[in-house]
Amino acid sequence: MSLEGRELILGVTGSIAAYKAVYLLRELGRLGASVTVCLSEHAREFVGPLTFRTLSGRSVLSNLFDPQSADAVEHVALAERCHAIVVAPATANLLAKAAHGIADDFLTTLLLAARAPVLMVPAMDGGMWEHPAVAANVATLRGRGVTVLEPDTGALASGQSGKGRFPEVDDIVEALRRVLAPIRDLAGDRLLVTAGPTREPIDPVRYISNRSSGKMGYGLAVAALRRGAQVTLISGPTALTPPPSAVFVPVQTAEEMREAVLHHLDRATIVIKAAAVADYRVLQVSSVKIKGKRDLTLELTPNPDILAEIAARRTNTFVVGFAAETHDVAANARAKLETKGIDLLVANDVSQAGIGFDAEDNEVLLLDRWGGARALPRMPKAAVADAILSHVLGLRAGAATRKTPA
Ligand code: PMT
């Protein structure tokens, strides 16, 4: 695919990999894109604006307060009408500012003004890439629909080896193509996604809950929206910001989640239950705060099994459940798939560090009701979400010709 007619902004930030942005710019130009380069102040220390100006044939944006930038408003307008913004290389500092909405230079201001899709191409030292603060910022950006590429692994500028290298130009162009022309294979579908934990009250100040952060379910909602679906996201309490274009239904308890799910079920073509629903609730919730310093026995009663109820009530809806397992994952998950009567079960081993509850990544086993099994390797939850959606579409397309086991 040529990039003819595409209006792009290339943001370059202060990394030793800034010189590689020159090769990227040359390739974007060769493919026909019109590119305006925006340099951060630190990027200018690595590569001068003249190089970018010569290759792009346009003046380079850099300083928000530059008196020569009297047309700053026009440049913000450019951010609003361009087809995509690529930030390459994106430093840990830039990712942090973008995640927190800081606008203290031209590039970060453009990112806030932009309505176009954004592709971030991180490059930094391996230790920085793995730092929890960077991982959290990347997760925030991905949660908002920003595409953040995984850096390559190999020799780094520090002399060490690790994950943090600027990816190959061809890989960046490929990712840009996907960003520019997102697959709209869920257009016409209405997804009902549940996410996060439920909270089952004990008294006015205490509750029973679990470690679900909502990242898996929100990742599914964002991916489905990008692929053209209408999405209703029913979520227990999380620290995440719901995607603005989803219909968002916040709930607290399993019973509230059940009510919300059943209310929206008829419209849904696909239901995905990524929520970690509490299996039990307290039978007698105290209306006053229970005083401490004495043994306390709580009588628990099972919550309704929402997933099984959906499966029993649905007509043509494709139903996907999750299974959080700690042992015998495949066998337990297969049994759960059958007991609940659903089409696809996504099993994760939540005893493994770095995946499952409150992790950025997941590694899952997909089991379907037709006997199929597919293991997905460990990936960021956004990528797992896309793979699950593609798998659902594949299964649904083949369902008519397949035989359902008795
Ligand atoms: O939220 P994150 O931090 O990103 O973590 C993701 C996750 C680990 C929560 C997610 O990947 C996951 O595994 N979600 C399902 C967790 C769970 O409750 O599993 P389960 O095996 O207990 O339940 C099986 C299925 O039945 C789930 O789809 C659950 O939503 C559903 N269920 C369970 C109990 C109940 N009363 N009603 C239900 O509908």
C-alpha cells in the first residue's frame, strides 16, 4: 500500500535513536506520504532540524514559544486534520508526558490536540523499558487506543543487550499501515464486554473482592471499538478510564453485573465475560460497621452464575468466557467450557507471575466447543485482545459448517 495522499506528523524525541528517524522519514517520503516533522528540544541535540527539513521539504516544528511560529494555531489545526502522528523514537519521558496529558512543548501539545491515530515507537535502555512506571504509562496509552510498538531486543546504546532497540523501519511502516487502515472486521457487531472485579459488601465499609484490574476486559473493549464494533462495557470498580466511545455501565456487585448484563444481552452479537465475578456474597450484610476485637464468622452464599445464564438465554449471540485457573489449566478449563455451555473459553494460569490478574501481559489457552484448542504466547493484553477477537470471528464464520458435539 502506498502512502500517497497521507498527511503525517513525525515526532522525534531525544534518544540516540533519533538519527534512525531520518531513515524512517526518507522511507515515508518514498512511499508518497507528506510529512511534517516535529522535534522535541532534546531531539535537536542529536540531529539538527536542517536534515529533517531537507528530507521532508517542509519547515520543522519544534519550539512552542518560538516567535517564528506565529502560525502555531495552524500547526495545531494540522494535528487535527492529519491522518496519523508517529512518534519515533519515543523516549520514556515522552511516553510519561503523553500518558499524563502534559503539554509543555510543541510535540506534546500536538498530541493533545490530535484527533488522528497515534503510533508510538519507543526506544530506550532495557532497564527503563521494563520499569513499572514506563509499563504503566504504556498501558495507559494503549488503553486509550494509542498504538505503542514493542521495541526490538538486541544491542543497546548503553553497551548492554536487552529490549529497547528502535524497531526496523519496515516494521514501523507496517504498523503505520495498520494504524492508518484499521481492520473494520467487527463493523455491524455489538459487543457486550464485562471487566474488572465485583465487590461484595460485608458492612458499609468493607467488602470481599479480588485482584482483577480490568485491563484484560478494557483491552478487549478498546480493540473491538477500533475494529468497528459498538461496545457496551460493564465494569466492576477499576482505576481505568473507560474508552470514550463505549457505552459504559459501572457496577459494584455480582448481582448488579447480572442485572446489567441481562438488560443489554438481547442487543449483543458477541458477549465476552472477562470480569472476575465473586463466586460468593455475604448472606447478611451488616447495615452498620462491624466492630473489631472479636471472632467474626461470615456466612457466604453463592452468587448467580452470570455466564451460564447468558449461555442458556442467548439466541444467536456468540458467548466467550474466561477461566482463571491455578492448576490443571487445560482440563479445568475444558470442564468449565462444557458446564457453562459457552462457545469459547479463554483460560489463563493466574498462578504465573507477570500474567493474569493485574498484569500488563497475558498468556492464554483458547478452547472452543467444537473441540479446538489454541495456545497464545505471552503478549501485552492489547495484543491478546486482538487475537481473541480474530479467533471469535474465525470460529463464528466456521460455526455454520461445523457440527456441535452432542
Ligand atoms: O482484570 P485483569 O487484571 O486484566 O485480569 C484479567 C483476568 C485474570 C481477571 C481475566 O483474564 C480472567 O481470567 N477473567 C475471569 C476471572 C474469573 O472469574 O474466572 P472464573 O474461572 O472464576 O470464572 C469463569 C467465567 O465465569 C468468567 O468468564 C467469569 O466472568 C464468569 N462468572 C464467574 C462467576 C459468576 N458468578 N458469574 C460469572 O459469570
